Amino acid sequence: MAHPTARPGRHAPRTISDARADPHTGDLFEATPHALQPPAPEPVKSLHRGTNAELIREVARLVIADGDLVADCTWNRGVFWRKTPLGRFTLVGSDLDIAMITTAEARHRVPTLPGVQVPRPHFLVADFTALPYRLQSLDVVVLDPPYTHTGDAFDHEWYGNLSANQGMTHQDILREHYCRAMLEAAKVLKPQGQLLVKGKDEIEHGHQRWSHHEIPQAAARCGFTQVDLFPFESLAGPGLFPRTQRGRQRQAQKNHSYLFHFTLTAPPLPLTRGRPRKGSPRTTLNGDRGKAYLQAKLLWQHPQVYARYMAGELDSVYAAAREAGLVKTR
Ligand SMILES: C[S@@+](CC[C@H](N)C(=O)[O-])C[C@H]1O[C@@H](n2cnc3c(N)ncnc32)[C@H](O)[C@@H]1O
């Protein structure tokens, strides 16, 4: 039967929601198959202004696939995940601070009806430099270490900066937090796994410290390739470093941070004993003493020295190997 308002010569739409109105006449006409498709989601953009929760919600659409196993290794208050639907992947939150994890567990313990499954994260207390996961078991690792060598009461109280970074220089933070955590991520991520790292440039004693340059460089030394960079201006919290400068202002206050997206492209080769098959890329303890061998051996047996190499304190893998006593100094 023809729809009362259908245009002559056209089929009547099945339901009113199948119909579209002519913008000029207001007449309804049947929707084309194209129009019946759900609207395409908004593309994810690189530059974000807003809250961390909104930033992660957008980036998660791009980076986290359905069914992924995701570990946020610096959970704190879990602000990152407050706007991301948690139904399509498994999230594990960990932090070194027991109080944070106890609070998180209490917050997410919601009573449910029998048989009703509410997606919620799993929690554990863990150090991001020694993660308690099986090797090559995770799809995504998220790191947001305390990144300022100084800070005000807000950073200290909210982000645990004082307990984590007390007495540390910018270089210390890069080495002890970023490098060692990325080193660990390279072990527990599956090949081609995704790594999201939050960081911020700093000013230290009047000098620029370009984390946006240092972090990708360190990640590359650990086998990661940079996929994307999301500059971010926080519209919540203070978000400015340094907040006060004595005398004339020399450098711009930093009102932006970065979220880096890396993928594990060259996982460090596991060391195995015995001769590799002909043509095998496997490194052996008895094999040659090339760069790949030294890198793998440092990574697994001398992670602290390797972190120093990644942070640029030791300028080559051979210098790191000498430091660790793997090769003799002449
Ligand atoms: C900047 S906050 C993370 C904020 C978090 N992304 C959020 O959305 O709320 C940094 C967190 O890293 C934790 N942390 C510091 N050192 C750590 C370590 N070695 N291992 C694990 N977590 C650590 C601190 O306890 C703090 O909770």
C-alpha cells in the first residue's frame, strides 16, 4: 500500500524511520540502502583538548581491538578509563601504590543480579619495572608514570609524584620510570602489541627537557616503532609546568602533554642455547657477539644497564655491554 505522503511513482517506505524527508517539500521518500547504514563514526583526531578520560576514550577506538587484553600499569585513580566503554576488551589495572588499588577495588565492586555480567577491570599491585605477566601475553600496555621532577601539592598528592620522584632529575625519571617500564612492556606484549605512553616536556633549571623527543628514542631502542602522537591540552586540573617563574619569563609554560602510540615491531630475541638452524634469526649464547646478541643479553640479564643505554646515558650498545661486563675493555 502506498504511503499517504509518498511521492507519486515511488514505493512507500516500510516504516517512518526508513523514510527521509525532502528538505524543500517535506515529502517523505524511501531511504536508499546507503542511508539505512548506521552513520560512520567520527574519525579519531590527533589533537585533543579536554580531559584525559576523553582523550583515552578516543584513542581506545583506534588502538584497542575487540577482545584485547589491556594492562594499565599506572592505574592511580583510573581517571583514564572513566569515559571508555569497558565491555569490548579486558582491562587489568595495576599500580605500585597499594592504597590506589584498594580504593579502585572498592569503587568497582558493584552488586549485580545473579547471571548479570558487568564489565569491570581486574586489579593488582605491581611495579611497572617487574610486571607479573607471562611473556608476550598482552595486546596493549598503558603507561602514565609520574613525569615531573618537581611539582606542586597537586602533583604530589594526586599523582604520587613526591613518593615516586623525590630527589630524581628529569634524566632519572626517563631512565628509572620510562625506560625500565618500556623495557618491561617489550617483554610482556605480544609481537605487534600496542603501547600507549603519556609524557610531558619539562623545564629543569631553566633548560628545556624534550620528553617528546627522548621517549620515542628510548622506545625505538626497545624495539618499538612510533605509530602516532596525540598532543593534548588538559582543561582539567592545573596542567601548567612550571607554574611560577622568578623574574622575567624565558620559556613558555607548558600547557600540553603527549600521548605516544607505539607498536612492538622488533621484539628482543630470546636467548637460547645451542646452534641456531642455518638461516635462523635466533640469537644464541654461543653465537656471535653482534649488536642483536648484546642487546638481547642486556635486556634479559642487565635491565638496569640497558635502561641507561635507552635513556642515552651510554651512547652505544657496546658501551652498555662493557659497563655490564659482557665484553672486556681493552
Ligand atoms: C600520573 S599517575 C597515573 C594517573 C592515571 N593514568 C590515571 O588515569 O589516574 C602515576 C601513577 O604511577 C604510579 N607509580 C609510580 N611508580 C610506579 C612503579 N614503579 N610501578 C607502578 N606504578 C608506579 C604512582 O603510584 C601513580 O599512581
